[in-house]
Amino acid sequence: MGLRYQKRIFSISVATAALMLGTVVAQLEPFGMTTAAAQQSGHSGSGQGGTGGQGGHGGQGGQSSQGGGGHGSGTTTKGTPGKGLSGHVFEQDEGPSADAKGPQYGGGKSTLGKPGTAGTKKGDEFGDLWIILRDANGVPILNANGFVQPIDKDGNLIPLDASGAPLDLSLVQDVELGRTNVGRSPTKTLDKSLSEVIKTINAGDSVSLDDSGRLVVTKDGVASTIDSPTENLALYKTLMTTGTLPGVTDPSKLGNLSFLVDGVKTVADMKAATGFLAGATDKAGVLNVDEIVYLDQILGIPGTITGPDGKSYVDFSSFSYDRQSVYGAMTAQVLVQTAPDTYAVKTVNVYDAVFGGTQDTASGVSGFTQSADDARAVLLYLHDNAPR
């Protein structure tokens, strides 16, 4: 019964000299040792079309790697405090030139197909999305020749040729955006969805959050959840961009969620945004840090960090996540199998039912991703086990 998590921890040590030469030297290290890389592997499912194994978070600030992950990407430290590295998405040109030359600075094309231009053409705005090395805020880590560095499923650096192209394309890890692909649509698509949410809020009597962090609007005693993936993505975009929901006429109806309309982007807004992202993505998919950073670029979410590619990246350094503090005391009524072909409505502890009582803490973009993916896992569990 329920969705359970199983952890697989990988730690990879990569010699700096080998990296400078563009070769790969990696070895597994026991969990708990100081590490240069920690691969985060995705969940593989059990039961609910859901999820299974989680990878580990890379060492934060050059310290020991932490358990817990849910990210299909690698996290690594470079040996200097505050430089935890992890996998990142970049795009590669399609066609004959893709094999001839790899992308520089996190992207092989001059356009990201941002809203307003995306959706006008199909298939030529984006190349392949791969997982590469990146720092704790999603900034690409370039090799000595100025190319981004793809990593394989075990966290090893994939050898590149002199022009930055992987020598073995079968080793690269693809990143799928799933439902959040709608972010590539023209800006008016999400603008319209956000407008619909604001209308619903203004027509309601009060606003709250459900167990997975989605908005719930109550009117005349009837509660309605904002469950549209597109509307949730619109909420995610506006919070991560401005830190506020524009056009709410009566902020008092938000109660303890008033920070959503204060016009200032704070950590509280970012934490709320992870719940909206969970409502926007595929319920049975697995969010990873690469998907989130690339999605932020697609949506045009501004950041305060400039990468070597000249693009801006969100500063996640103030973000931290503690699974037990969020879900430890949460309970829910779900269908529980009590005998073959027999089910009963029972009250369960969400922390135990979904996560098997396994604690996880993380910070930076890894913590942001874990928060969003845990919310997604809770949403999937409650959806699949809801009393009928």
C-alpha cells in the first residue's frame, strides 16, 4: 500500500587533473566520506505507477554527501566550500553538426525559445536536453576547453572530443519536461491561466493549501483545488518571478498565505512554488534539478547569478528543506487494503506511508528539487489512494 522510497547512494571522486585533460576518472566512495560527486538517480516505481529509488545529494559546501535525492542528476563538490556541483540541462544542436561539435556554455543554440517565440515552430527551438555538471545554483561547470560536461547514470564524466561532443552519445542522460512542456508556449498561454486562478481566488471566501501544496479556494463552504497543470505552472512562474500573485483584490482571505501577495520574492514564496510545480508536472514522473533549472530558463524566470554562458540563474543558496518538518505530523484518509479485494478508509501518517519514515534534508537547488518532488510524490499517493 502506498508509494515507498528506497535509497541508492553514489559518491564519485573525480581527479581535477583528469578533468582538465577531458578524461574521466571516477571511483565509488562509501557514503559519509568527503566526496567530489554524488549521483542522484531517479526513482523507479512500485505500486502506484510511482517511484522507487532515490539518489543522494552531493556534498554541500565541500562537506560529506547527504542521503536523499529524487533527482535524476548528479551532484558533486569541487573541493571548495560552497561549490556543490550537480547535473544540469543543456541543449545540443540537432542535425549533422551535433556530432561534429558539442555546445559551449550550456547551450548550442542562440535561442532558448522563450515564451512569446516558442510554439511558433516545432522541433527546431530546442535540441537534446542532457544532464551535465553544475554548481549548487544550477550554473554550468565548464571543462578546461570551455564546454559543459555531461555525466552518465553513475555520475561519471562522459569523455568529450576536442570540440566538446560526447564520444559515446549512448551514455548521455536525457531530461524530459513532460507536462511542463507547456512552458514553451507563447506567454499568453500562462498569462490566461494565471488570470483564471486570480478570478477563482477573488470569487472565493478563503484560500488554503492542500497536503501537496496546491491552492484550495473555498466558497460557500465548498472547497475547490486548483488542479490544472497549466494553472499551477502559471502560479509557479509568477511566484518565482515576482514573489506575488497579481490582482488579488482582498488579501485578507489568504490568511497565513498573505506572503503570496506582498510583492516581495522570499524563501516562503519559493517553498510555495515547489508545491505549484508539483501540481504542474507529471504525477508519476520524477523531478530532477536539471529539469527545474532548464524550465526556469524556458519560462524566463530572472536570477541574480550570471553564468559563464551569460544567462541568469536563480540563487537558491538561502533555500533549505526538511522532509520530516513538512510531512512528519501530516495525516490523511486513504483507502487501505485490509484483506484480498477488501479495502477500508483509514487515517495514515503521510510521512510513513509515502516516504517510509525516511528523513531527508537538503539545501540549495537540491533542496528546492527535493521539496517539489516530495510534494509530487504525496500528490500521487493521495490521488491513487483517495477514498472513492
